[in-house]
Amino acid sequence: MPRFERVEGRHRAFWQIDLEGPVITIVQGEFGAEGARTTRRYDDLPSARRAYERLIADHTRAGFEVSGGRVDAAADDVEQLTVRLVRPGASIELSVAGTQLTERRFSGIDDEVQLSTRGFDEPSQALDELELRTSLLVRDGMQELDRQSERVQPALAEPEHRGVAARQPEHEAACLAAAPDDARPWKVYGDWLEGRGDVRGALAALLLGGKTEAGLQLLERQREVLLGAVAHHLPHEVGDFTFHHGFLTRARLRRAPGRDTDLAALTRAFLERPFARFVTGLRFGLSSHDADNDWGPTLRVVIESLQARQLTSLAFDDFGPEEADLASTPFGDLSPLWKGLPALEHLSLRSGAGGELGHIDHPRLKRFVRKSGGLSASELSAIGGARWPSLEHLELWTGSTSLGAEVTAEALRPLIEGTSTPKLTHLGLVDCEHSREILPMLLGSPLLPRLRSLDLSKGMVSDGDAELLVRHADRFRHLERVDLSENLLVVSKDALAQALPNARLDGQRTDEGRTVAVVD
């Protein structure tokens, strides 16, 4: 029981407080006396905790100083490195404390709109990831504002919570219907949960109150309450959590190398947890590390879940070359997603051939990224014949013939013409063997004037094509960026840089030997 003391001349008083469940016990009196004991019982644990903290603050302001014991047990200080980056209208803060990397995104300078965290095995790995994220953000146009290193004390230990309360559908519906920057319904629901001893409410209160580190430590301590058996898959198979207004909205699930985890079963168990009720974004790793990878069963679980109608972002792309050979990694039957996920806006798929996209008809999809070592003719036909009137970003990595690509320049023409994508502002035809043939098509395309950016990186555009680009530079100058990096523009690089100031021209190759780059 922490003891506080105050000495004023000959008057020496003590005050002690203890919190156990929803009960506060106070002992106070003069030095040398036993002191008077009082007990206060509250309706629930959160109410008791708030009173506990308020009483300590009041007595501290009144001149009492802690003497014996500690208010709560605290771990040793840890080193925290924080890097802040800015661009007009937005900022990002990256921080590492121990083995945990936290990324906070702000819509302005102070209004936090997104929080995500990742755990690593070693502090050095978390620091390496921070430096990598920093360099990528700087390359993307952000400016590093400052970095600070300090010793921080982990948050005071939280009392145990009773678990999770029953769902409140009306509150849930209000949160899901709210504007992205409207925190009010989320706070109301968080207060409702906290009033019932639900750890989700306590977590939301900490995150909404800007106590990020305290919130993440609470999450770690209460991981089994929040996630049940899924907690045993943290952080290698479940992680990369993102929070919005204090509630989990995005997560990554994968089958870690060397394990036999059933990805579909893990996904079902995760989505059934109340902690995951507001998830709108999911990213998946491999379902198998052999050539029989199949995301179809996992997709079916997602479509059958309570979150299906609110899901806006889906990615099947979280694996590296050490886990699987991209060209020989199939993806399975993903055709049910077009009708099964009506709110989907962002879709990313990274694999070899071996699967089915089906008939693409999705009125809300805004971003589609397909990275393939060798794009099949059937996939390209499905993409070329798609109906997606809201699509703004289309990015295809077509790959190499030697790895199974069945792409021709003529088959790409419907995408270059843009007749089925009236809102398209970004076109990427990356790692494409036909980029030289694509250039003349683009010059006569009605799509080009509508674009804001064009990506022909990792292709075959050579010095022989530079004259065409320079002669028609005026057709490309309206673009915010023309990515011609990692092509064959060696001798002509300087002339192109002068004609196209908006062009990215780094990493040019000196010969026509191609290396498929989709493993990055």
C-alpha cells in the first residue's frame, strides 16, 4: 500500500491508499498513530480506478509526497528513439521502445488518425525497421523534422479486467457509420465498455487520451483476454495492429515459416474475437510454404465473417523470397471476393500464376495492385475486361516470359486506353517486357491526359526510345511523376532529366539482362 507523507512544522501526517478490484481502502492519520481506515466500494473497476488516480492527484497537490511503497509496480526504464517526419498537412511519428515499433500518423500536426505497432524478437531489429521506414518515407517526399532519444518508464501496471462485455450493436453501428475524423461515437462506446470492466474500453481510453505507450503495454498484459487462443500466435503470425479512435481496425495474419498453422482457421478465430469487431483492413501471408499455396479458404472465412461488409482493404502479399519462390506460388480461387466484400476499396495480390480472379465487377474498388513473376493470359483478360468505375490506381507487375508471363503489348491496350476506368489517375505497368511498345500506345491514348502519375519502372525502355520521350515531353509534363527507374536509359539519362523534370530515372541498367524485381 503506497504511503504519502506531509510535514508542516510540527504537524506530520500520513495517507495511504490501496486499490483492489472496485474497492479503495484509505488509512490516514498522524505519525506514530495507527490511523483511521475507510473503505469505499464503487460500481465497477473503471470507476474505482478513476477515483484512485484522482485521490492521489489531489493529495499530491495538497503537499503529500510518496514515501513508502510505490503507486504501482513499474519495470525498469527503457531507451526510446522517436523520429518525426512531416509533409504539408500531415506528419508521421516513428518510435522504438525495446522490441516494439510504433507508427503514429497525423492528419494535421496534432490530430492522430492512425496508430500501428509491430513487435520484434530483438531491439536491434526494431531499430533497423525504424531506419528503413524513415528512409522510405523520405524517399516518398517527407522531411525528417527531428529525432529524440530518451529513457522512458513503462506505464504503471493496470488492475486485471473482467474480460470483455457483451456486444452493443447500436454503439457498433454508430462507430461504423461515423465520419473518419469523428471520434465521438468511438469514445461513447469505449466509455460504455469501460464501465462494464471491459479491457477494450480501458485500452480505447488510453489511446484516445494520447497515452500510446501505456495502451500498448496494457494490450501486451491483457493479450489473452483480448485475443484468447489467438494470443499465442503473437507477434510472428498475428500483428501489425492499427488502431483508429482507440479500436483495432487493421491487422496482419500469416503462417510463420516452420509452423503448420491453418491460416483459414487462425483468421476465423481472430475475426470472431470482440477485439477484432471493427477491423476494416486485413493483410495475409502465405497459407502454405509449398507450391500448393491457396488463399481461397481464407477468403471464404473473411466473406463469412461479421466484418465482411465493412472491409475496405485486403492484401495477399506478406511474404519474402526466403519463404517461397514467387513464380511458383499460386493464389487460388479469389473470384468470390467481388460480391462477397461490397465495401472493398483496396486490393493487393502478390504471387505467381495459378488461380482464378473470375469476372471482375466491383463499383467501389479504388486501388488494385497485382504483382506477379509471370502474369497469365487469363488474369490479364479478366483485368482488361473488368468493371470498376471507381478505380483510381491500377498497378500491374507483369513479370517475365521465362517465369510464365503470357502478356503481349496488344493485350495491354484496353488498360492503356482506359475506357473502363473513367476515374483512373495512376497507371503502373511495372517489370514489363513490353514497355517499349507501350510508349507509342500511351502517346495516342485518351487516358494519358487524365493521369496524374505513370509508372514504367523495371522495364525495357532504352536509349533508343529517349528521342520519342524528349520529342513528346509535353504530353508527360502534366504528370506529378513519371517513373522510368531501373530501365535501360543510360546515355540519355541527362537529356531526359532536362526534358522531364518530373521523371524518376535512378537505377538504370547497362544491359538488357532482366531480373524480375517483385520480391522486394
